[in-house]
Amino acid sequence: MNLGKWIGLAALGVSLFILWQIRQVILLVFAAVVLASAMNALIRLLTARVKIKRGLAIPLVIGLLLGISTVFGLLVIPPFVAQSQELATLVPQSIDRLVSLFHWIEKQIPGQNLINGNLLEDFQKQATPLMGSVLTNFFAIFSNSLAAVLNILLVLILSIMFLLESEKYRGLLIRIFPSFYRRRVDEVLKLCETALDSWMAGTLFNMFVIGLSSFIALLVLQVRLPLANALIAGVLEAIPTIGPAFSVLPPMAVALLDAPWKAGAVLALYFLIQQLEQYLLVPTVMAKQVSLLPAVTLLSQIIFAIFFGFLGLLLALPLVIVGQIWIKEVLVKDVLDQWNEPAQGVS
């Protein structure tokens, strides 16, 4: 290779290194874009239906969302903190109850050793302090951390900045591409915006339905801490496949304190709720969402979680949705579909 190619290769390597070092900032910017897109959808709805000018709709939407967030925090966070602290004391008791249940079953079946006693005791000794520590510090890790607060503020500020001058930022992005391709890029960006709006609306509705259904189910079963467990179920619904599986563990642990059958009933009801969500809500609410294969969804969450941590896991689906649109529209339609076969017999 000549000197120019070596310089280009070095520049590419340096660029990739810099992008990797600021990967968390890039993810925060993408989160701000997703939030700004959702707010922009509300603004377009107000301007089209209520006939409010955009200059008035923007502060109205921002103020409305900030007000809802403040009221939600004041109404939910204090009882959630109190119930989380109580949950931290109940989980170790549940583990003790589970150990006692295994011992009782072994006594009912003479000569049968269902599980190694030392293994069970080791699990009890290790799991009790671990679960207590995790549950005690759960809220502190995700809400009281200074880094988390700064990240949230950064996302909010960037979202408002993107929203106020959305056309300028959109035009800046489009101008990166060659002039002959800019119109096509604008079309792809519109498809991405539509898909993200559909995903956000469907996800919020599913979170609300799952949280409310879980709260009602836990009240019917008279399981303690219904609010905290319902909030966990609703929030984890934003992480498909993985989130719902983890959301059933805390209410089962609490239900085991009252009776073993109640823990099984919680598992059955959560399974029923998730099946209704999978086969009723998803096809109905997210009919316009970009369809993703289950294996692609799961693998994308694992890969993004490994490389980018919790933020990558949270943003895995919108990233895959946007990536799928760009691959389909640009790589497949504009490159591969236009790639003519070479003429036969031409060497």
C-alpha cells in the first residue's frame, strides 16, 4: 500500500478507537433522540388535532411531561423506597422458608435425599446476604447515584435541545451524505422516526397494562408489597424476553413467606399475564412496529448488554429497530438490489 492508504487506515483506526471510548456518550445521545422523537410526536398531534402553533406546543409538551414526572415521583418513589426496604428483609426469610420446605419434604419420603444438604445450606448462606444486599441497594444504585442523575439530566437537556431545533440537527445529519443521496437519507430518517414512535407508544402502553394487571393479581392473592412488585413488573416490561422473567422473582419470594402454594399461584398468574401480553397486546398494539424475530431480540439484548452494560440492554430494541431499517433501506434496497450480475462471457 502507498502512503495515502496507510494514512487512511490509521485515521480509520483512530476514529474507531475514539468512538469506542465515547460509546456511553453516543448511547446517551441516542436515548435523547428517542425521547425527543416521542415528544415531537405529541407536538405533531397537538398541532394537527388541537390546532396549536408549534412554538406554543413545544413548551406545553415539555411542561406537561415534567409535571407528570414530578407527580409520579412524589406519589410512587416514597412508598417504593419503604416497600423495597421491607422487601429486603422479607427475601432472606423466604430463603429460610424454602430450606425448611425441602427438609419437610425429605422427612415425608423416607430414604429419599431430594437435594444435597450441604449444597442447600451453602446456597442459603450465600444467597441470603447477597439478595439482602442487592435489594437494599437497588434503589440507591439506580436513583441516588450521582452518575445516573447526571446521565438523566444530560438526556433531558439534549432531548429539549434536539426538539427546539429539530430541523437544524436533522439537516446537519443529512448534509454528511453526498448531495445525490440526501433526499433518500431524509426518507430513511422519516421511517426510523415512525418506527421509534410506534415502539415507544406500544412499550408505554404495555408497561402500563402489565403493571396494572400485576398489581390487581397480587391484590387478589393478598401478596404483600403489591405496589413495589407491580412497578418492577411494569418497568422490566421495557426489556422484552429478559425483563418479564426476572419480574416474577420478587413477588414469588414474598409470597413464599405466607404459603408455598401462593408462590406457585404468583408464578402461574404472571405466566398467564405474559401470555396474554404476548398473544393479545403485542399483535394489537404494536401492529405498526418494525417486526423483530425473537432470536434477534434476545441475541441483540445479550450482545448490547455485554458491550455497553445496562444502558445497552435498555436501548437494545430501539437500536436494532433503527439498524434494521438502515440495513433494509440502504444496504438491501439501494445497494444489493441494484447490483446487476455481470454479463455472461465477459472476462
